[in-house]
Amino acid sequence: MLNIAVKAARRAGDIINQASRNLDLLNITKKSRSDFVSEVDKAAEESIIGVLCDAYPDHAILAEESGISGNTEKAEYQWIIDPLDGTTNFLHGIPQYSVSIALKHKGFLNKAVVYNPNNNELFTASRGGGAYLNNQRIRVSKRTRMEDCLIGTGIPFRDLTHVEAYLEMFKDIIPRVAGIRRPGSAALDLSYVAAGRYDGFWEIGLAAWDMAAGSLIIQEAGGLVGDLEGNDTYLESGQILAGNPKVFVHLLQIIKPHLSKALIENQRAVKKIKRIID
């Protein structure tokens, strides 16, 4: 299944690379404030779904542009797809975007692929099988002192409900670390944590397709992933914190005091629903 996911990611990458040469000719639609979709997103997604459905016609799918398809209640497998994570970067010619594909089996993430078509970097993982970058095993960093750490983040841009809480987190983290980066593709950011390029990462307001593949890659690289309270409801809540084990704990201690009341209530509601479902 991982090989099929890689095949699908590379085909989507070919479509993205070809389109990147003629950005001024693309048709672009605004989904919501600061949230864009191009014909490339749709073409890449159709290509991915085509490859996956040809190989596994009974699998369900959750994709950013086309939503849910297949029998999600009966299907043991569900693919979670972001055909172009970092669309705004892509549309501005900034070479920081990726294809993200994850597979859930009976509710648990099982396979993951994050592909950067610009430099042909392919991050992969299988549950229990480790994480890899272009077939070379990767592990999270070993840094333990926050002042030595480089931390990734994503600034809220769709829903600004919790922007004040986010800014307080940002201000508290800045003086404690070596630096903070915000490149603009959450799937790649999470993969960079897995590869030890970042020591930690946090973001608010993501969707499952932004996080699914990258979160499994981190876990298989020896890192920890949770929501902003340290729980496992990040795919449902859209709030994620990740890092090597030491940095994860340090970041959690810094971030938790700044959680807004609305954000905490949202986290608790998600956890309640998850307990009911489980």
C-alpha cells in the first residue's frame, strides 16, 4: 500500500511541477478568507484518487477538495489526502509545498507519504516500520535545551478566533529558543520535525489532511504528537503540537497556560466526542 501511495504522490508532483512553470495561466478560486484553490490542486487530487481507487476500489477517501467518498462506515481503510499543501506558496512561486497522503486502518494511521516535488524529497512511514527520507532512515533530533532548538509553526490565517492566544504562545516561545520558522506547509513542517531539522512544531486551525501523514512520520521517527493539551485528538481538533520527546514536554509547558477559554472548550468537546465514538 505504501508503494501505491508513493506512486500517487509522484504523479501529483509531476502535475504540480509542470504547472509551476506557468503560474500566470492558472485559474484560481478563493474558498474563504486567505484560502485559495487552483486547478492544479484539483488536478493533482483527481490524479491521486485515480491511482488509489484503481488499486483499492473499496477504500474510503477524505480529500481536501472533493471531501468524503466511499463507504466510510463499512470501509476498514480510509485515505486522507492533501494534494497541494501550501497552495499560497505555490501560487506565489515559493518552493515550499507538498503532496500529503495518509492511510487509516480501523481508525489508526498506518501509512504516510509527504512528497516535496521541488527537490524530490520523499518522506514515508509505515506503522511499526520506521520513518524514511528517500529510503534513508530518519529520527527526530536529540536536542534537549530549548535555547538550542529551532521550532516550526504556522500562523493562523483562515479562522482568527484564537489568534490572540496564538500570539501569546509565540511571544513566550521566542525568547526561549534559537529560532522560529513559518514556511507555510504543515505537512512538510511535520516531516522536518521527523528528520531532525526542526526540534518541535505547533499550529492552530489545521485540517486532518494537513496533519495525518506528517504526524505518523514523526511518531515513527521517535517523536511525540498531540493536541495543545498533550492529548491524541489533534486530527479532530485541528490543534497540533509535535517534537522530540524532551522538546514536546517543554513546549507543552509553555503553551498550555496560553490556551484561550474557547480553545480549551473546543479541545474538551472533541475529546468527549472521541470517547463516545471509541
